[in-house]
Amino acid sequence: MTRTLKEIAEALNLAAITREDLLARKVTGGYAGDLLSDVLAHAGKGQVWITLQTHANVVAVASAKELCGIIIVHGRTPEEGTLRKAEDEHIPLLVSPLSTYDVVCRLYQLGVKNGEGV
Amino acid sequence: MKEFKADLHIHTCLSPCADLEMSPRNIVSEAKRKGLQVIGICDHNSAENVPAVEKNAVREGILVIGGMEVTSKEEVHILALFGSEERLFSFQGTVHENLHGTNDEKRYGEQVIVNEEEEVIGFSDKLLIGATDITLERLVDLIHEFEGLAIAAHVDREGFGIIGQLGFIPEGLHLDALELADPSKRDRIPQGGRWPFITSSDAHQLQEVGRRSTTFLMEAANIAEIRQCLSSVDERRTRI
């Protein structure tokens, strides 16, 4: 089943830094990575991206790839510039205290999966 | 104006990943053999072997620019080069306040500090291969506050290169130059036309010293002249 960002945020107890209405976005799948060049090359439209990077470039990458949102792991705090850019570009930022592995496992349990052949 | 051959990115035995033979005297004699007139000493997140290299290089008429290869919070490598040891070590103080963890010699390698006679005077117990918690933008500003040059290291390499880590070079980042590991890739760097390029060896082993170098056409060998070369002031030029 397709989850919304809001459902994910509630199930994983994520701290959402975004406008409420953006959380209605549907999550088509997921991608995890901290090398932004790799994310630019391989992430897919509508996916939620799990990363430990907090630099403003994450917003540009998410925007370019039309990702539905970004989950920042380990409770890391996004930089001021990242928060501003996320607001401007309507990219929801969600923060989890968990590691990438644990976030991904929980998302999978919730049914957030990529389609066959992805 | 005169041409000076420079290799601005050389590690010493202080870097855990460098060979122990990367001692000050060996580096200086290898630099001399390779015809280098300027060498930059850039260990990971630390500068303790700069004075020993400098004292040996002076006798050979080689200019040492002391610096370090700092790992930003995003795990981007930035070369920070300074014109004075005082500023270099003040900068190091800030880097070390923001670098956490302890080295494990068995796993990562020894971090040997030596004097000019190449006697071992200590071991750094900092986790020099780790990342600082200084953001890229703050790091570049900090280097400039200490009047240093901030050069993005090996931008053509995926791991720890600014483009690999961050996808592209952030808008408004005040870098002084981009370093290429492979100078033939200069035309393939997106946004590359906006910064001057240098190339250097990133030597971790002795024979690698000077395997790549940058030629600066300038009045004299010092960091102020190199800074002007990077901005092509008057007839000064940088060639890779």
C-alpha cells in the first residue's frame, strides 16, 4: 500500500520540519545514501531519501530528483541554510534519532518498497 | 616573473594512511630530486610535522607551505594552506576542538610526530581519519579568517571530493581553487570554469611526491604570490 509522509512520520516518530500540507505527499519508495552524486544518479521520483547529510545541497538534490521528502538520521540538525532552502523549495525534512539501517527497516515493515526491477 | 614548480598536497608519516618512510628528510630530498621548489604539507586534520619538514627544506632552498587536509562535517576534503606557522597552529586548535575520537593504531595506522632530526617525539592520539563537525561553509570561512587558502581537494574523485559528496559545488562557497587528481579531467568538472585549478600528488608514499605538480608563474615563492597567481593578478599565471 502507498503511504503518505504523514503516516510515516507518525509511525517512526519523526520530527517534521515542514508545512503540514506537504506531509500529504505519497511515498512511492525509498533511497538511502550519503554521497549526493550517487543520489543524483540513482534516486527515483517520489521516493523518500534517507541520509545523514544536512548540507543545503540535499534540498537541491531532492528537488532535482523530485523526491517526496528527506529523512535525516542520527538526530542530526540541518544547517540554517538547509532549513531556508527546504522551505523555499517545498521539500519536507524529517528527523529521526535512529540510524539509516533502522529507519530503512522500519519503512520496509510499513510497506514502503520500490517496484520490481528498481 | 619566474616559474615555480609546486606540489601542494603531500602527506607525512603523521597521516595514518601514509607510509612511515614519509619522513621530513625523505620528503625534502624526494622533492628536490623531482625539481619541486614549493611543497605543501597537508596531513589529515593535523599539522604537527610541518615544522620538521620546514627546517629540512630551508637548507635545500625549498619553500614549505604548511597546511592540512581537513575533513568537513559532510566528509568533504579541503586543503587549508597557511603563510605562517602561528596561524596554522591556531587553526589546528579549532580543528582539533571539532574532531572527536581516538586513533586505533592497529586498525588505522600510526600517527608519528617527528622533529627535524627525524627522531620520534610523539604520536597523535586524535582520530585523524575522522570527520570534524565543521560544516563546509564554516570551514572555508574559518580558513580565510586565519588568512589561509581553501582549496577543494581531488574534486574529480568520488570519495571525499566535494562533487562526489555533495553532488555539485554549493553556490556562494568561496573556494580559492579546485585540486584535480587527474588534470586531464579539467574539462569534465561541472562549474569548473568558475575556479582556478591546481593539481598535486596527494602523495602517501615517497615515490609519489611530485608525480603531479602545478607551475606558478610569479615574482617570488610565497603564499601571497600563489594567491595572486590563482587570481591571475598582472602577468601571474597558474598552469597544470
